[in-house]
Amino acid sequence: MDNLCIAMAKGRLAKEAVKLFRQAGYDLPENMLKSRKLIFEIESEKFEIILVKPADVPIYVEYGTADLGIVGKDTLLEENRDLYEVLDLEYGVCEFALAGLPDRKDTLLERKVATKYPDFTRRYFRSKGEPVEIIKLNGSIELAPLTGLADTILDIVETGRTLKENGLVIYESIRDLSARLVVNKVSMKTRQDEIAAIIEALDEVVSGDDSNA
Amino acid sequence: MNAFVEGVRDILPAELRKRRGIYQTIREVFEANAYREVITPTLESLELYAGIEGLVDKSEMFKVVDDRGQILVLRPDLTMPIARLAASRFQDSPRPLKFSYLSSAFQSKNSQSLSLKEKTQAGVELIGSASLESDLEMIMLLIKTLKKVGVEAPLIDIGHADLINEIFADLKIAENEKVELRKLLAAKNKIGVKNYLRKVELSEDAEDVLLRLPSLFGSPKKVIEVMKEMPLSQETKEVLKTLSGLFSRLKELELLDYITFDPMLISRHGYYTGLIFKGYARGYSNLLASGGRYDNLTEKFGVEEPAVGFALEIENLLDYLNRTENFAEDQEKRFLLSYQSDSDMQLAFELAEDLRRAGFVAEVYNGANKEYLDFQQVNFEICLEADKLELKQNGGASAVIERNQKEALEYLILNKIEEWE
């Protein structure tokens, strides 16, 4: 049978993911992410690891190109794909928050929200019944209130330092986020034994950390 | 001009040949099992589909307005039209009704893989029978069909719509909160369930059950055994008993190796009322088929009767077969005939007709060059000359055959080809 394909979100999450797999006893090369390769065959574990942009992890997994994926909950919420989300890996912890300049306008009229997560933002405000104009940006969201492009931003906040340094404050915490292990719905059934073993091994590391802390 | 529409595509000869092979196999299996094919209209009334919870969202249907202002839809699914047929034109016909179909379904947004707006679906519907045997028949027929088209190791994942409902029946949770929990269980989201349990107050037994459900699926025997020990309601146990019955029958038929059981299997189609199943292939991560029991669907037409059916996702099936190269494709030989003298035209056409009768593809064309021969995938070229004919393998050997008597020509040509092979 083919190697099990695991899609990891390029960047910090992938680094943590490699560490986690190593802690769980999987034989991944420690420095594998130092190279510029995007695809790694780990023959000893029968893995194929691919590095993709975070937002693409759910897509690779939903389409079944990857059997498993490691990605932030923020991306999962934005992409809203049909997947099994089986494990909270408890790293990459942050939150979704609304933020803006300290003197928040009270009026709900004509509120403009800048975000990298337009779909989640739309659903969030719809569920609250608030009409807003959503402006999709691709980075440096903090600039939006400073330049007057928008009055509010919806973004991920980890320590809050970037907000503070730009003179912004959190209006509202929406929900906690962290890295998740997701599984293709068909692979979960057709390759149950292999996948269950991985879930169990990773779960042990994650939960084990908990009891030590 | 931009004449392209996103999400739809042309099907070209090479793919169409493969499709025809699959279509033929599927139709043969369905017809041989007494499921007669029907073709329902591409256009249906919006009312047929409106208000059926969980079938297709209204916003995902293609709407058309006719000249009287009536709103029509391009059929988003093929089960509803057959339910309509059963409840109208076949209302007084003896039961069970057995129908099959192979047509396109249209959806403007398709969250499933291979996001096509036009999908081909082939399926069967068995209407008017609620027996375990009819459930069994569906699963057997699905396995048979998948194997016949070239899926070596099909896998049928079985669930039951009532299981999740009955497990919920016992829980003292508000209706709107159940929706969330249902979603979490369907997504096997253990983390979500854990967080959810912090918000609601449930008995320890119930919490234990809910936490174990996300990882409880797989071998029918094992899952049933685990669930038997769980503190579940009487109704849930009844459902499990029914499923156990189904599994033991499948075992008798030596089909249990193809079966997995997922108590929390939930279909996108909310209309299923009993058995739910999905068809996969080992090593392929997309859905090949889905089906189940929908005992309430004909209620809409004022007739309540049990029904069960399944649909194959043809595009996914093609994708799978392409990857595994499991096509049972017949390699037909293709001939191109040409002549030099006008007086040979008749002979060329007669010879071409002889070859067609013998099961080959033959065309008569005098202007063919190498590019044309390749494009048309011609295997053999026959050039009629004054007193002989030249037989050429496209890009290979050639031979000269004397033209003495017409009758013998076809024989001589085929002999030569056989010799080459």
C-alpha cells in the first residue's frame, strides 16, 4: 500500500509537528525542515510528508491527496472543510479576537471589519445578527484601523504584543485556537489501523505533557 | 468572448470510451438484478426539492424561470424524481418497485471533491419494501457493481440514522445544543465533544459514552461488542440488534470482509431514516458511492412507503480507475482506407463495411497525413492501388497484397495483421 501522506502547514506549526512526531517515537529527521524540499519520503515509517501553505492543508486532506494534516484551528474555521478533526495538539495556542483603536465606536452602523479570515468573519457576525462590511486583507491587518481602512479587525492574537505596539486593544475574545490533527474521512475508514496508531501515539505525547505540567 | 463555464467540462473521445465501458457494466449489473432504467427530466419543479431537509440547499440549486414565470431547477439529485414517479405514475403498481438510473445531477456548489457542477450518478432505488433482505440486497448489489467495474477491494461503511437519534433521545440536552453535539460526533471531533461536555451537565455514563463514540468504528463485530457493554437506551439496543442481524447475514454470504461499521456515520443527505452506507476503495480517499434507507421521502407526495437505494459517483469512480489502471478496455483496431482511382471508391467503401461488420473501426479518407492518422488513433492504413493494395501498420511494418478477388481481400488483410502480432 502507498505511504500514508501527511500534510503539514509550512512554518512554525510544521516545526512543532516534526518535534511532536519525534517525541511520539517516529523516525523523522530532526533537521528535515532546514532544506527547501516540499516533499519527504520517510521510508522507515511509510510516511510521505508534504509541506503546504496553512490554508491549503484542509484542501489537501479533504481531496484525499493527503490522508492526515496538521493545521491551525483558525485555518480550519476559515476553510470549513468536510474532515475529521481528531486531536488537539495543544501547541500554536492563540485566539481569535476583535480589536481596534482604544476609542471604539459604539454604533453598529457601517462597521468595517478587516481580516485575513473573511469567511469565518462573515459567519461570526451573521450569527450575531450584526451587519458588517468585511474587507479581506492578506497581511499586516493591524494597519487597517491605523490607516482608517477599517474600524475593527478580526485576527489571531497570541501574546497581544503586536496589537499593543500598534496602539490597538482587544475588544472581544472570540475563541481559543491551537493546532489540530485532521483526517480525510475516507482514509479514516480505509486505513483505520495505521491512522488509529498515529492518533494514539500523538495523543499520548500531548496528554502526557498535560499531566507533567 | 469567454465561452467557458467554470465547473463543467467537455468529455472527449478517450474519456468517453472509458465512460461507456463503465456505463455498460453498471447497466448490465443493474438490469440483470431487475432494476430497470428510467430517465427523468433534466428540469424539475423547484417545489419537488424545496423543503426537503438536508437534501440540497436551495441556494445550491440551478434555477431556471420558464415562460410562465414558474421556477424550475436542474435536478440536483436523482432520488427525488424517482420517488415522484413511484408516488404518481406507479402509485397503483405492485410493490416493490425497482428502478435504476444513470444521469447527470447539477449543483452550483459542491463541497465534495472534484467540484464539478454537473456530476454523473448511477444508482438504484428499491421502493415499497422495508425488510432486512432489501437492505441486504442493496449492499450486495453495491459490492457487486463496484467489483464489476474494477474496484478490487471495495469497502462498505455502514451506519444507521436512528443510532445517533436514539443515543440523543436519552440525553437531557436542549434541542439547539443537540445540533452542535451531533455535528461534533459526526466529525469525530473528540476535542469538541470534550469541550462541549464542560458546558452541559450530563450523567457520568452519558459522558463516557459520548467521549468514546468518536473513536468507535471499524470492524462490525468489535464495535457491536463494545456497544453492547455501553449503558445505552433500549431503543438504541434495538437498532444495534437490527444491525447485528444484518452483519450476521453478510457474514453468511461471506461479504463481511468488505464491511466496516461506524455508529456515527451521518450522511449529507438528511433524508435517510434507517440504514446508511458509503462505498470506498482501499487506497483511494474519495467517496465512490453512498446510499441508505429513506422511508419518509415519498410522504411529500401523500404516500408513505419505505424505500432504499444507492448512487455511484461516476467521476470519482473514473478517477479511481484511472489511477489504478483497472480499465477493462477493449482494444479495438482502427482502419483507414484510401484509394487512388475513382473507380476504386466503391471497393473502398465495401471493404470498410466488411471490416466494420467484423467488429473493427474503419473510415475512408484520401487526405490523411501522419498527424491525422495519429489523432484518429488509426492502427492500420489500407491504400488501394491499381492492381494491389498496401497494408501499413501506423508507424510500423507494411505489406503488399495482390488484388485478385475482392472476397479474399478482407481475409488476406486480417491474416497479415495476425501474422504481425
